Amino acid sequence: MTLTKDTVIETIREKVGFPVKEAKEILEMMLEEVKQKLEEGKEVKISGFGKWTVKEKKMRPGRNPHTGEKIQITARRVVTFHASDKLRGSVNKEP
């Protein structure tokens, strides 16, 4: 099962008792804050969960996998996520 925004909103509503509208606003504000920090090139760390960082990728040669044609892959920024040790342990059911 995929975790969706609607699922998170429903969980907030059930566990905290907020109306759907308020739960949605809280989630949207949090996601917008994360997005803004990443756009600024800053890292976002949530203790016990993980860290998102933005990495700069330089322009480099590449190849079209369908045609084999050589191409230039443009420079860009990518978002990476590294799970915390606590999250990794939980996922692996470590004590």
C-alpha cells in the first residue's frame, strides 16, 4: 500500500482529532517548508527519520539507451535522502 497525502491527513485527523481541513493545512505547510529549504540548497533533517540533501550534478557525457547515440547530460540538482540509523533499525526490525 502506498502512503499518500490523503492517508497522512486521515491519520492526523484520527490521532489528533483535527478537522480534515486543518490536518491538510498542517501537512501542506510542512511539505512546503521542506520544499523551500531544498530549493534554497539547504539540507532538511528530521531527527530519528532521515536527512534530505541537494547535490549538484555536473554536465557529463551519456548515451541514449534505446539508440546508443552519445548525448550530453545537462547539469542539474538532485535531491537525495539518507535514512537515520534509528529508521534503518526500525525497518530491519532491530531491537
